Amino acid sequence: MTKKPWTPEREAAALAKAEKGLDAREVGPAVPNPLRKAGRPSLSAEGGTSKALNTRIPSDLHGKVVAFAQRTGRSVSDLTRDALNAFLNSNDGAAPDAKPAKTVDAPPAKRIRKPRTAHD
């Protein structure tokens, strides 16, 4: 698609159209369904809200999940929900051979010393 050059004639036509205002029949309805709420549909009970859960995972696990999602034609979110449900429904979420999560020890805080003055 080639853009037309901006000419004084095109500018005058655009200005005239802007001054005339919009015709609702040209634009169509502003809100297709005024009863529909904005955003994604809820995964909870009707009228409820769904909560988002963000988590960090290692790159290799992420790659495996994405590859599996592509192979099965499902979304990563859908797989994650199913995996969490399966884990929590088996043994009440208590896996006997589960390893504790890795913790990272923060380095000790550096002590900031006030500069000495002549009065110290």
C-alpha cells in the first residue's frame, strides 16, 4: 500500500470532514455489547474474578512447558492451572519426596560510616 502525499487539497478535505463531525452510521456502534464487562472472562464462578499468580521458574523448565504447550495446542496458563490442581489434589499437596525451594542468602549489608568532622 502506497501512501498518498499530503497535499493542500487533502488537508482541506480532512479539515472539512473533521469540522462536519463523525457520522455514527459510518463508524458503527461504539460498544458492541454494553452488557459485556471489559477484560478477560472470569475463570471463577459467574460474576466472580480470577486471580493472577506470577512465579519465577528456571529457563529450562520454561522451555519444556512452552514446547509441551505448543505440541498439545494448549496455553501455558492452562497447563499451569492443570498442574497445580493435579499436585494439590494428590496427597493434599504434600509430596513426600519434594525438595525444599532454593533460598538465596543475601550478602551482609555494608555499614555506612558517617564522615568524620573536626568536632568528632
